Amino acid sequence: MHDIVDRLVSIKKEIQLNNSKAEVVAVSKTFPINKILPLINFGHLHYGENKIQEAVDKWTDIKRDFTNIKLHFVGKLQTNKVKFAMPLFDYIHSLDSVKLAEKIANEQLKKKFKPKIFIQVNIGKETQKNGIDVENLEKFYLDCEKNFDLNIVGLMCLPPNDNTPDVYFSEMKRLINNTNLKELSMGMTNDYIEALKYKSTFLRIGSKIFGPRS
């Protein structure tokens, strides 16, 4: 078996040991498609990208050939790029403003395609990070569903790099319990085991699978 596949299998075993069925989004940004093909041929379905043009170049043909693949947009989505994101991306993990919600709503009417969307929560109240503040989350979520007819499936966060992810993951679990949402996108290479303890359902893992980025 290819070493990339071995690493994915190892992560999936850890997920099972934590009594979880969380999906692994293999964050393939910056890696060429030939590096990703072993996972595709192995049958892995979920992949993450953070740049629209790179994703269009890499995945358009692949998704035509492998129709079960689910592509996740995991970066900051600029409003002027939404038209290129749909319908290539099945999931958008980074809805962070009313302006972006409106743009996605307009585009899904044109394309007759509704991506599954996570609301990005600024769980650490960091000024340098995007996301909806906790106190505004409920209103924003209701607006997205009622005014924009978006398919909101869950919440996403990027916790601060202060070595205490449990504090933020615990708060995210509380927030998801207060809604009727099912999915939690949290946990990356360095903290996915902690995220599993708080019922994360999508782990965004890159370097632990593909190795260091150049």
C-alpha cells in the first residue's frame, strides 16, 4: 500500500478507537493530483482545497471520472469567486458574512445547485480571523435559512493556537447542541484527537496524510 494511504488508514483507525464515525477531509491544497491519486484509487471520497483556480484545474476532470468524490472549500471564500466555486464544491466550510451568504444564494438559484454549508464561528474572538461572533450566531443562522434558503449543515471553527483547543471545542459542542444542526467541522493535523472528544464529524487533515508542504 502507498504510504499516503497507510497514513489515512492509521488516522481512520484512531477515529474508530474514539468511537467516532467522523469523516476525514484530506486537505490536498498545493499538492498535485498525482500525489492525491493513490487516495482516490483507494476509494477515499472527501478532499479539501482553499484556492478556487487551483481546485478548478485539479478537480474538474477528476470529479467527472469519479462522481462520488466530495470536494470541500476550506479557505476564505471571496464573493467574486463564488460563481467558480459552484457546482465544483459540494461543501463550503467558511461562510462568514451576510454578503457571502447573499452571493451564494444568488448563485445557487442560477446554477440550480445547493452546496452543504458550514457557518464559520470566530470561537476565539480573534480580530485577525474571519467568522461569526458567538453572540450573533443564532440570528445569522436563522437569516441564512429563512432569507437566503441556504443548506446550512453545521458549524466550523479555527481555534486559537494557544495549546488549549479543548476549551474552544467544548464551546463549539455547546453551540451545536443549541441548534438543530448535525455537523461539526473542527480538528486538524495537530488537534484532531481532541476534536473527536467533542463530537467533531469532519476533520480537516492535510500534512498528517500528505506530508509537509513545500
